[in-house]
Amino acid sequence: KINEKNGRDPSLMFLNGIYYLSYCSGNAVKTATSKDLANWTEPVEIYNGEVALYQCESPTLIRNNDKFYLFWCLWNEVLPGPWRTNLCLLFK
């Protein structure tokens, strides 16, 4: 069980026997891992918006050529735009 009061937009990836759960929490993206979908590691913040008013949306974690990539959107909670899609190389 992950105790995340403001978690939303979950995305699940399975790789080499490990589940990777990525989700939004305010202007941050967090990830936790599990081997059985019941017992989870403590979530780790893998991205935090550079502007407090930006809110993350729709995170997706993928692996390509031994590297993990995070795709996500940001939106401004006060103004109707601009929308932005982001890509970030996370870790090997």
C-alpha cells in the first residue's frame, strides 16, 4: 500500500520482474517499485516542477537501450496555458 494523499494519474511498467508505479503528486512525479503489487517501496520523487504553479499530468516511464525516460505534461493551475510536454532522461 502506498499512502499518497494527493496521488493521481498512475502509470505502471513491468520490467525484469519489477513493477514500476509512476504517478503525479502536485507538481512532482513520484515512483515506487514492487515485486508482487502488494508490497511497495517508499515513493521517490523523480521530478519536481520548477514553478510551484505548474501541475504534472500523465506521467509515463519507459526503458529504451538500458536507460529510463520519463514523459509527462505540465499545466499552469492559474492560467489556461501554456501546455508543455516534457521528456527527461532519468537514470541507467
